[in-house]
Amino acid sequence: MNIFRLLGDMCHLVAIIILFLKIWRSKSCAGISGKSQVLFALVFTTRYLDLFTSFISVYNTVMKVVFLVLAYATVYLIYLRFRSTYNSESDSFRVEFLLVPVAGLSFLENYAFAPLEILWTFSIYLESVAILPQLFMITKTGEAESITTHYLFFLGLYRALYLANWVWRYHTEGFFDQIAVVSGVVQTIFYCDFFYLYFTKVLRGSGKMTLP
Amino acid sequence: SSENPRHDEL
């Protein structure tokens, strides 16, 4: 474990908690892409199947359970508890355009042609594009509440910190996970446009982000 | 494809 990965995991946790609390307290999921949240729940489900087969550390196990519980709880809030506030017409991204290529690629490019390994690879590729429905929804509605932009900021920052973690691990222990690194770079690039708007608009206290 | 790192990250 290194400081970059720890900070990354904390940013990830903060992002997920920000979103959950926003929906829970405002009793509304307006402006939130349910599709992205379903994709994230799928990412955690396919990645954390080793929860019962391989023990790495208490931290690893606890965080996996926390991420799974919060991901499914958020999906529950959107599609069941506060479904009347869900903007399904704005959340119109065709997720099959993500799932099919990601599933195909995970069969083609993986470390081992074994069920758990292919599911892990699927989760890595899927995570890199899972935020697209949310970013698409924001471009469609032309705006995002500031709390939603803080959620996206921490979510984008988490994988950027993981890139630093991989540089650190490469130089200190020769660790190099090519699939995770390439996907992590792609994932972080998707946030660049958002980061620009976030720093130029939201942090200038203009409240919510309105797209040009 | 490269070696199969033990997936010790979240």
C-alpha cells in the first residue's frame, strides 16, 4: 500500500458517499444517471467476486464490502425509493454500446482465459467507460448541480491517483498491470473536459455548472 | 499477454 493508492481509495469512498448522501437527503436523484450507477454496481460485482476466495487484507475486504453495499444502495435509491425523481428521459445513453465492446475485449485481451480473470478484466474495462452515461446526461441537460460536480471531481481524482500509484509501484516493486494502467489512463482522460469546467466554473463559486 | 499480477487493488 502507498499514499497514492490510499488517497485514491479515500477519494473513491468520498465520491460514493457524497452521491449517496445527496440523493438520500434531498430525496431526489434528479440529474443523476441511474445507468452509470448500475454500471458501477456491475463493476464492483464482477471485480469483487474474489471476496470469498482470496483474502488480501482486512482493509481490502472491508472496502470491497463497503463499495458493494453503497453501490447497490445508490441503485436502490434511484430505481426504487426515489424513482419518481429519476430523469429517465435525460438518461438516454445506450449502455449496450458500452457493454458489448467491453465484454468482447475482456475475452480477447486478458491475463488468463479463466472465469474470474475474465470477469475482473471486464470490470476494469467497464469502469473506464461507466461514467459516460452521467457525463452524457450533463451535456444533454446542459447543467449539473454543484454537489454532483464534487461527486465527479472525487471520482475522477481517484483513478488519477491510481495512475500515480502504478508509477510508484512500478519504480518501487516492479509491479505493472498493463490492463489496469491502460484502462485507467482512458478513464482519466474522459474526465479531463469535466476537470477543466470544474476548475474554471464550479470552484469560482458560480454554484452549479452550466455548460457553454 | 503480460504476467498475471495478483489483483491486490480495489
